[in-house]
Amino acid sequence: MKKPRIKKLPNGLRVLLIPMPEQRTATALVLVEAGSKYETKEKNGISHFLEHMCFKGTTHRPTQAVIARELDSLGADFNAFTGHEYTGYYVKTAASYLPQTIDLLSDIYANSLFNQSDIEQEKGAIVGEINMYEDVPMRKVGHLFMKLLYGDQPAGWEIAGPKELVTTFTREDFLAYRKLHYLPEASIVVVAGKFDEARMTELIKRQFGHLKRGRKRSKKNVLDTQTRPSVLLEHKASDQTHLVLGVRSFPVPDRDYPVLGVMAAVLGSGMSSRLFQKVRTEMGLGYYVHASNESFTDHGIFSASAGVVNERAAEAVTAILAEFGDLKRSMVGDEELKKVKDMLAGRLVLGLESSDEISEFYGFQEIIRKKLLTPEEVIARMRAVTAEDIMRVARVIFVTKHLNLAMIGPAKDEKRFRALLKA
């Protein structure tokens, strides 16, 4: 597969085409630079709510039932999602249905009706979704961790917003938000699969080229400072304690971004990783434990997550901190480093077998990085990471004043857990 190139329409819309002649399917993905970090406090949750409303009816497809019947007639796999920095809509079908797919997505993007009756009806679904997340501590503790790090700024707010606020949104709110953010110069159309490149370019121009530019509202820069370790506990009478323990890292454009990915894999990717072997296999503290790095345009988070026995939560925190510290004191051995790199390369290749996976791989790079790397280039950057790089970065990020612990479970003594946070 050759490296795709970004094309720009006269109105500023970016078009990213990835021909895959061997595929029988094709995926069309529309990404918009609009997510919770673009919201005001008074409208927290509107990006996510608007995503829901786009399937409720358009000028040319006036009801949700009409849209659903059309998608079903195509045998489509479709969905939408909202993050901190983007919203996406995708449809995957047999390649021959791409023209209908592009027409449908352009209609949803530009012509959603936002009928007040549909808004009122969907409020129940949104509240139900928020309640569902509240009932899943393994997921909720991640939101708690973001709140701990970033507090009362967009990066610390929940993407779905608070129930008492989202139930107040009106049609005028959605129209105003779309006018500010759903603009061609802030959007990308990605198509991956089997298609003729010239014909697809003309089709996208016809469906999206008439959209007018506007004045895009930018997101505020994240305030990313910390002077002492922090703890946030949420009491819950549960049979297991869920925790996230981590630090601030680097944004996607940073030169050490690849180092963070390799470091996370050493600590907590796979059954042979250090945290799995220590926390689950050796100590028997709980069922799941893993490490990850999540980076955005202007900040990043490196963390370990675990679900552990309530009475041994403090042991788990101490064990994870010990593994953090070991990366600062001892270099990763050649054999372990090779194993981790081979695993990461293999997983990347396995994860890019279909048109939807390829469209997301390149689309997310353009929306966050504004620079496209092929899988081979990503793997090359990862393989260039050295043991010295890992130790150097570990010494920068694993410092006492930058440690953070979020936890959901029966524990109440924040002071006890804060005393454990020493790097």
C-alpha cells in the first residue's frame, strides 16, 4: 500500500484516499475537530449529544427510521464516536455502495435537522449512557483520573457531560455549536478500500465541495502543571478496587512519543509484561493490570490501571510504583526490548487488516498529528527506541511531585494512599 496524500478542496476540506484494490469492502470516515475540549463549561457534553442527533434525521432523510433503513439495505457497519479532540462518523460497506455511503455521510454532516422532539427523546438515551458509565467502575476510574489531573478545565471534564446539563440543551444550542465547529477547514473525509481514486475525488467534491468556510473556534490550551502528588478516592461498596496510577507525559508531536509506547508495553502489555507478572501472577492481587500512554495535541498521560483485591490496594500501588522506579534505575535488557518491539509491530500489522482499521489509522494521525506516517514508518520509529531512551524518559516523568492516583472502592483514607506516592 502506498503512502496516502492529503488533498484539499477549495473550501479547505481535507480528503484522504487510501486505495486498497485487494479489498472487497470500503470505509468512509468523516472526522471533525470538535470534541469535549472545544466546549465551554455551560455546554459540556454537547459534542457527544450532537453526534447522537446526526442519525435522527436530515433534510433529505427526515427521520431516524429512513436513515436506518438505508444503512440496513447496504448491509452497512456504521457508528459514530466522540473524543476529547474530535468527533467521527463512519460507514463500512461493500465497495460498490461507496457512492451512497458518501451521499449519506455528507447529508448527516451538513443537514441534520435537530428537531426538538428528537432532542427530547434522545435525552433519555444520553442519561442512560451516562448512568451506564457510572455503573462500570473499570471505566469510570479513567474519568476520575482525568478529573484529578486537569480539574475544572475541558481536559478534566467528562466527554458525555453531566446529566443535569445535557438535559437542558435545545435545538438552538446544536445549531450554534455546529456553525462554530462543523466547518470544512476543520474536517477530514477519509476513504479506504476498493475504489477508483479519480472518481472518488470527484464524488467527494460534489458532495462536500459546496460547504462554506466559517470562523472555527479553537480549543483552549491545557494547563498542565503539577507541584505535588495527588490522590482522588471515590468511595464505593464494591467487591474490587479499581485504580489508575500515573503521571503526565508528552503530546503526540514530541520526539519521545514513540519511547512512551515502548515503555508502556514493557510495563503492561501482554501476559509476559512486568506488571502482569508481578501484580497478577506473582502477588495474585487481581484479575487485570495494564499500562498505557495516551497522548493528545498538547499533553499526554502515562498510567497503569488495575482491578485489585480491596484489602490489598495499597500493596498494588506500591508494586506498580516499584516497577516505575525500576525503569529509572535499570536499563531494559536486549531480549526483553526485542520481544516488546516484535509484539508491538505484530499487533499493529494485525490491527490494520481491514478498510475501517486503515481509515482510522490514517484519519486519527491527520486530526491529531497533522502528519501521516505509514505503518512501516511507525514501526521503524518504534524499533529505533533504545534502552537508554527508556531510562532517560522514565527519569523525567516518574518523579514524586507528578504522581497521581485515582481509585474507586471501599477505601476512604486519602492520607494513607498519598503517603505511598513516592518515586
